[in-house]
Amino acid sequence: MSILKIYQYPDTVLRKKTQKITTFDNDLTQVVDDMVETMYDAPGVGLAAPQVGKSIRLIVVDTTEDKEGDKEHMVLINPEIIESEGSQIDEEGCLSVPELSANVKRYQKITVCFQDIQGNSHELSTEDRFAVILQHEIDHLNGILFIDHLSPLKRSMYKKKVKKWLEKK
Ligand code: NI
């Protein structure tokens, strides 16, 4: 396993169209293992393939409930939101959007269909914080960052901040 580079805004790979995964082989398992290691190293609660420069429809999310116990995670391949209801506002951050956290409006409850690492299909209904994390990560597969959900003013303030950092580099 190895820790992968996490690409940050405004890198264009974060906006690139992603391909549906159709081959469930050792190479895919390798990518998944590396992404899980990279997520925990960061540390983060979720990671989408575009964040490590791979334009494929794959996300990993942390599902650890017992902080004392072993880390647990879930792998969702080709995830799609098939049902949604309600709304909630919660604070979000992103490993690809450094130095920013902000409130984002999301569905309160969602149902997601996805495939596991063997290619078997599943459906998952979830709500609250875990539903937020899944919506955030699935957005990444569509080239959408959480800053895209903010007001134009907040977004342009962040863009200016990033521009200044890049000029200093
Ligand atoms: Ni993110």
C-alpha cells in the first residue's frame, strides 16, 4: 500500500469527467487499498478517486463508530443517488479545499445504489451526517466541490485567498 498525492483546488483533475468502473480486478483492489490508506493518513472521513488524480467513479468512506476499536470503512463503486428527501445544513471541509470549512445545504436522507469491490450491486439508505459525507464524495465524481454550493461571495473570497497562496509559492 502507498499514500497517494491529494490534488487540491484549483487543479483541473478535480473537474474532469469520471469513467464508470467495469473491471473488478487486482488493479482496482490496489487503488482502493491506497485510497483507504491515504484517507486515514490525511486524516479524512471520505475520499473520492478524482482527489488522488484518478478519473474513475470510486469513493471510500470511514464508517468507524467505536473510536477505541479498529478503523472501519466502506468502498462504493459507481455510486448513484436514486432517492432523496428533506434537507439539512451542516459544516463541511475537504482535503482538496484546504483552510476552509463552511455550511452546506444537503438532502437529509438519501438512497444510494453502488457496487462493491467484487462488482456486486447494493442499495443503501442513510441520513444525517453519513448522508452528507456520501453526497459530498459523490459530488467529487461529478467534478463538483463543496465550494460550488456556497454563495458567489464566499466562493470568490476563497478563490482570492488561493490565488494569493499560489503567488507566494
Ligand atoms: Ni471533498
